[in-house]
Amino acid sequence: MAPIEGERLGRTERAVAELKSRLGSRVSTETAALEEHSRDESHHRPALPDAVVACTGIDDIVAALKTCHTHGVPVIPFGAGTGLEGGVIPIQGGITLDLAAMNRILRVGVEDLDVTVEAGVTLSQLNARLGGEGLFFPVDPGSDPTLGGMVSTRASGTNAVRYGTMRENTLGLTVVLANGDVLKTGGRARKSAAGYDLTRLFVGSEGTLAVIATATLRVWGLPEEVAAAVCSLADLHQAVSAVIEMIQRGIPLARIELLDDVMVDAVNRFSQLEYPVCPTLFLEFHGGRHGVAEQVDEVTAIVQAHRGQLEWTTSPADRKRLWQARHHALYAAKALRPGASTWATDVCVPISALATCISQTKADIERSGVLAPIVGHVGDGNFHLTFVVFPDDIAEMAAATGVHDRLVARALAMDGTCTGEHGVGLGKMSFLESEHGRGVDVMRQLKAALDPKGILNPGKVLVQPRGAEES
Amino acid sequence: MAPIEGERLGRTERAVAELKSRLGSRVSTETAALEEHSRDESHHRPALPDAVVACTGIDDIVAALKTCHTHGVPVIPFGAGTGLEGGVIPIQGGITLDLAAMNRILRVGVEDLDVTVEAGVTLSQLNARLGGEGLFFPVDPGSDPTLGGMVSTRASGTNAVRYGTMRENTLGLTVVLANGDVLKTGGRARKSAAGYDLTRLFVGSEGTLAVIATATLRVWGLPEEVAAAVCSLADLHQAVSAVIEMIQRGIPLARIELLDDVMVDAVNRFSQLEYPVCPTLFLEFHGGRHGVAEQVDEVTAIVQAHRGQLEWTTSPADRKRLWQARHHALYAAKALRPGASTWATDVCVPISALATCISQTKADIERSGVLAPIVGHVGDGNFHLTFVVFPDDIAEMAAATGVHDRLVARALAMDGTCTGEHGVGLGKMSFLESEHGRGVDVMRQLKAALDPKGILNPGKVLVQPRGAEES
């Protein structure tokens, strides 16, 4: 082992020296910089990169990749560090490319409802700019990630039921390939049948196939009228079957969020609210004034038929309070046990299986004695557990791991997926084979074709096949 | 050349003999069968396959691919033969897999709004079945293709502006790889962040990466209320700028079709209608009763502000007449010159460039003296020319080719695409390099990884790089 590690360090040292001579002070090996790039918001164990390059433009990415490709050194793209599955943790060391300074909004196409942004532009920065034009970008994961990070993880969030995920809202990309070549995919046409869908190949590839430099995204007009509603239901089955009916009736709801009783309690405490402690739907309606009123009427009838209560509002202040409370759910969960950490995970199942999947999961949580409130983007069949744990408590972590692994197995048995929106990163790698079978071999073939030296975010997404470990 | 051709025939003969012994009478070398599979609805020159396998299930596809892989013989999937760019023409001979008998609807998920179908199910067959459940499949290319064919070409059509294309409406696939391995991609969850997007890689790959056996598709609830409208506008710029305003205002129109004056005249003659002969929009509105009324009011105001006339209707008979006239546009164009053939082509541009692109194209058509009415799914920036030509008239075909090539160049210069929905097939191969640059090399890498022997629909989509011709 020692000679291999020595050889690795030699390669890395040569790459860092070369990069310092090319990029000067933008390359840092200071401890503070390394530590800042050793973790994301997940429970996964941090690991230090060997150096951090603060990229100011695509030329820096190209330079870094050419150098790292020559020397066979890992490259890890880093945006805002808000990931939940350890996707940016440099578990094999290497050079982290910090893209936060690539934060220019390059073009806002008001007529075409599209924008082109550098990878480091944050969601809040983009929406601040778009608001002035009467536009918004709807994909809304709850935190404030970079758009590059959102493309990389195929991010999603509360609005996806109406507006789609990053898969549907990414029109084109500029990426840098492993060897430093620049590739433009897609374009500004709304649709194309011209060849293989390279854009979608890079969306969700978590930095393992290329580094994203810019993205052209679809944006949307701000709706004329917005209303929100809170629905309290007697049990989970009633809540989910009400949602199924809303979807089937084609009511174009913008947001359909479910909170279980434990999460409602946490949110009440954290955000000083007084919702009844029971399964609760947070809804949002977008449209013209009459259309929204019609949607609210239809939804009210459905909720009442499921013996629930609905309160609705068009007041911006009320809506802001509601969605802030929803977006603070992670902190609200954490505050239930002072000093604890959170471990957020997500799965997605066909909506017909959702009530059963959530009920069985809740029963498992109770049996296992862990604290794990549930929230979900239930219009998509997607839900989250947030384990509130003390990571040093070995028994508790084992219990949480058990609940987690059974959750994934349950979702896969229901023809669902091991992650609806957080990505594979480190935390879901072991489940990819069960989910995709032979597909994982095809993914490995694609990885080998595009990154033959395996330098792009190594050790993420795909487990190396046996016999292919670093030699 | 002769020894190479002899070697090819020897390989093919061995493959056909082997398939006949495995699949019996499902393998045909009758002239009628070969001729039936030598063409699609395009202007491209037919070519005969060496044999046709009438596949009755995925096992037949597997058997055919194993045999053809062993012997290095081309395999061409064939659905309904409604393609417009020659995608199914066996230009290098080989074995055509006719999938029409794989026409079972395997599952209708009413709660989940999804279906699983075999590749040979036709669009009309699927919608006949879904209608009974209050559902429909919105992707609507105008002809009656198979769903497998629609997946292969990333098909689209009149409803895409509201409901998306095959890219957005395909949830998962079962495909057979070049070597006969079966691969399941995606699943039934509405969204997933679990690994590379293999589903989207096969959607639009035109039979060059795998053969599609089954598809799981998203379906939609039939809208409560449907209205349609015909808007007559003074010129193309007014028509397109009205559309831009509708899109920007977020009016959720289901269909936004543009016909130029020449096409309106053709449609009037063919379908016995009396629309004013000027640039015309056909619109469709889906929603609740009040929501649709609100949409119609908003659109009426926009059209009037652009000095146009709008007539609307909710009568099913009127709507049917309208959309039949639209779907018969190709035949209407053809009827303008008795005995002529049609050559339909499409491009897609950012909507801000659409009016300029169409105007310049119309001017070019007039200068060139060809007959080529225009229709378009303008909500997406997608439009079609239908050349009405006599293919034996060399001068006329040269003039049409000039208009065609300049149309594509114009679309690409506007950051558009050489095809929005017809696919590359044979007709757009020469433009792929201009559109995607370095991306074509990446496509070739993917093709080489998944089909190293190059047996899957060879000679389509990707021009072989120099030096890689059959040796």
C-alpha cells in the first residue's frame, strides 16, 4: 500500500505545482480551504482534497482538467456544498474545483423564457434577477444550491409536480470533458430530435462524466394569481388518496407537500405555528384569477370528501410563512433533539404505492425507536425521512441504517427508485445494482468511454467492478 | 468491392438460415415482405432488407440480435413505417425486425397515470384503450405511428407545448442491446436521481443503440373542458408575436399551430373549408370550465391587440373538423399538384427567432420557385416545410434541396436545431456536425461502447468517421 500511496502523492504534487504555475493564487492548499471543501450538508464523513482551485471561468476548468488528466489526479466539482449524499467529498483526494466565483448570469431571454448561467450562479441569485422581468426558475430544492450543482444531481423540489425537475428544465450545457475538451450540448430550441440526448446524459451524472461550466435553462412567467392552502387529514391514507384524486382530475397544482404528524409537530415548534398535529398537505395553486379559484373549489371538495379540513389564502405574507416553515423542516426536525445531527434521505415510488410505502416506513420507524419525521413532494410520489441522530451513538446509527436500508428495499420492491432527487453520491451507491441490474454495466461502459482514466469525481455513483480497483 | 459484397452476402445468408431454423415462418424473404419494409413515408430512396422477422415478443428480438451479432449483420427495427427521414430504410441490407405484432398494452395504471406497452402498439390503439378510462396519451405527431417508433425518433407534435414530447413522457424502457442482452431502464417513479439517464439516452436514438421492446409512458387525464379557436392574422410577424405573448403570459395552451397562407389555401381546398387565406393560428385550450373561459378571454385580447380575428368553439364536431384539417395538411399540400410527391422537413428555433426564420424561408421559397407550404407547432418554435415536388424533375429537386439546406443553416445560425421532431435518419446526417461539433465525436464514442460491431441500424444518424468505413 505505501508505495502506491507515495506514487499517488507524487502525481498529485506534480499536478498541484503545475496548476500553481498556471493559475497562481487561485490554487490553494491552505488548511481552511481544504476543510471547507471536505464536506457537504450530509452525514457522510468528510475527506480533504489535496488542493482547491477557485475557478473564475471555463478556462480555469479546462486548465485544471488538462493537468489532472495528464497526471491521473481526481477532480471534484464543488458548488455551494448543499448536497445531501456526499457527492462533493474528495474520498480519494485530488483537486476540488470551486465554481462559486463563476456566478455570472450570461443571458436572460425574456422572449424565449430561457437563461444561460455559469455553473456557480445560485438559485436565489437567479430568481432575484428573474423577478424583475416577471419570470422565475421553478426548481426549488429548499436550500440555496448553485445551478451547476442542481444540474449535476438532477435536482427537484416542491414545484416539480407542475414544472418538472432539472431533467425537464435544462435545455443545454457547456461541459468540460475529462481531457479538457469543451463540449456544448443541446441548444436554445425547445425540442430537438437531432441525435443522442447528451444534455440528459450529463444532467444527474454528479460530476462523474464531465464538469459543468454553463447551463441554459428554461424559465417561466410568474403566475398572475397564487394561492396556498393547508389541509389537515385524519390519516396518511386519506391524505395520499386525496392527492391521487387531485392528480387524476388534472388539477394543475404547483406544489403538493405532505408532512406527517411528527413533522407538523416539529414545524409548529420551530416556526411558532399552530397546525393540528396530523397528516397535513401544503398546497400551492398558480394560474389566472378565475382558474385558481376554480382549482381551490375542486380541491376543497376533494379534501372534504376525504374528511379533511382545508384553509386557503392568497395573502403573500401567509404564503411566505407557510413555505418558509416547509423549507425549514430540516432545521425544525433537528431542533427536536438539541445537539443532534440530521441524516436526510429520499425515495420515490409510483403514487399508487405511496400511502402503503409511507405507512410501512412509519411503522418501521416506530418499531426501531428512531426519530425520523417525514416530508414529501407527494404529487411526484417522492418523500424524505430526516433521521435526527447522534452520530456517535453506535446503536442508534445502526437502527437508523436499518430503517434506511429497508426503506430503499421497500421503494425498489414497489417499482420505485432509491433516490428521487438527492442523487446517489456515496449514500446510495450500494443500491444502484438492485435498482438497475444490467443497467449499471451500461453506465460503467459510458463512464469508461467518457472518462477512461477515471479522474472525474471517482468513487461516486458507480461502485468499481471487482478487479478494477486502483492498481 | 466484389469479394467484400460476397463476404457480406455469405454472412447474411448464414444469419437468415440460422434465424429460420430458430423462428420458422416468422422469418420471411418473400419479395412482397422485403418491399413493404424498404421504405417509410419519406422521399428517401427505398432499399430492400435481406429478410424480415415478424417479432411476436421480446424473445424474438433477442434471438435475432444474438444471431445478427454473431454474424455481424445489420438489424433495422420497423414499426408502422410512418417516418419522414428514412430511419427504417435498410441502406446496408440486413434483417428488418417488424415489431407490429408486438401490440399488447401490458398494463394501464389509472392511479399512477402510466401505461406499459409493447413497441408495436399504435398511438390510435393506445388512445382507444385509454379513452375508456378518461385518460389520453398526448404526444401526437399527426400520423398513426407505433409507440416504439415514437420513442425512437423522440416524436412530438401538436400537443407538445403543453404536455411535452416523448422525452418528457417516457418513464422507462425495456430494450435489447446489440449482443441480445435485455436491459430495463427507468421505472415507474415519476422522477429519479439514481444514476445516468439511460432512458433518455435511448429515446431519440433511432434504433442505433438498442431495439426498444416495451415502453412505460406517462398518460394524462382527459381535460374537463376543451375549446378550440382559429385566429386569422395580417402577417407572420403579428401571428408569431401574438404566440410569444401567449407563452410569456403563461397561458397553458394545449396546441398552438401556425399555417401560412399557402397552407391555409391547400387545407381549404382539401377539406372544404373557407378560412381567410392568411397566416392562421389553430389553438386548443384544456382545463376546467372557468379556466378555459379565462384562457379564451386572454387569448382573444392578445389576438385583437395584434389586429387579428379569433373564432372559438367548444363543439366536439367543430374541433374534430379543425384538427382533421390540420392533420391532413400533408395530403392537402400534396393535392395542390396532382401526381406530385411530398418531402416534409422540420427545424426548430428559439421562439424569438421564429418570425424572422419563417419570413426569410418564405422569401427563399418564393425566389426558388418551389411549392412548399409551411405549418408549425409554433408554441415550441418548431415548423415544417412540405415540398410538393416531382422527384424526377432534377432542376426542381435541386431547387428544393437548396431551400432545404439553407433552411437548416438558417435555423442553426439562430441557435436552433436541424430537426425538432422528425429525427436525423438519412436526411439530416450531414448537418449533425454543424449542429453539435465535438458532440458528434461523443455520440460516436457512445455508439462504439454500446454497439461495437456497428450492427444496429447502420448508416443512420452518425456519419462514419473517415477511415472507419466497412473494411
